[in-house]
Amino acid sequence: MGGEGQPQTQAAILSRAILSGQDIGEAIDAPRWLLGRTWGDETTALRLENRFDSDLVRDLERVGHRVVVMDEAYSDTMGHARMIVRDAAGSLLEAHDLRADGGAAVG
């Protein structure tokens, strides 16, 4: 699930986890954005979950983005994520998204 947002969500989660060192649960839980058309929408607005700082929203608008702040803190529009990774010690870690039902589980 995700259309144009799928690669954006995957890149954001992996960047947060790998480059920023966030726990995978934190990386999945963090506020999301989506640039592009969704669910038949004709516009390519930058959609943000409402947990982003209002100063950031104003800065994005100031530099020319058409920003739409979603009503939800965890919007289904942003897709769903689950992740299982093996850490440096060889243990499996799992995390899943509050934006959807389901989960991730290691055996």
C-alpha cells in the first residue's frame, strides 16, 4: 500500500533508523509526509501529519510548498509500515505502525 508515498515512507523510515540511529519503533512512529497525488487526488500538495511543528509548516509554505496539514496525528493516507531487522548482536527486532491493524512478530 502506498502508491507515490511508498518509496517516500520507506526512505524516511530507513533514513531515521540507519542514518539517525533511531530505534525502529521510533522511526516508524515519527510524523510522516507525502508529496504527490493520493487516492485519485489531482493535486501534488505536500501533506503532513498534524504532529509536525507549526514553524516547519510555515517555513515550507514560505519557500513555495502547497502544504496540507492532515487532521490526524497518525494518518492512514501515509501508508502502513512493519519492520523486522537483525541487530549487530544477531537478535531480531520488530516494530509495527499505529496507522494500521496488524503487527510484526519474530519467532
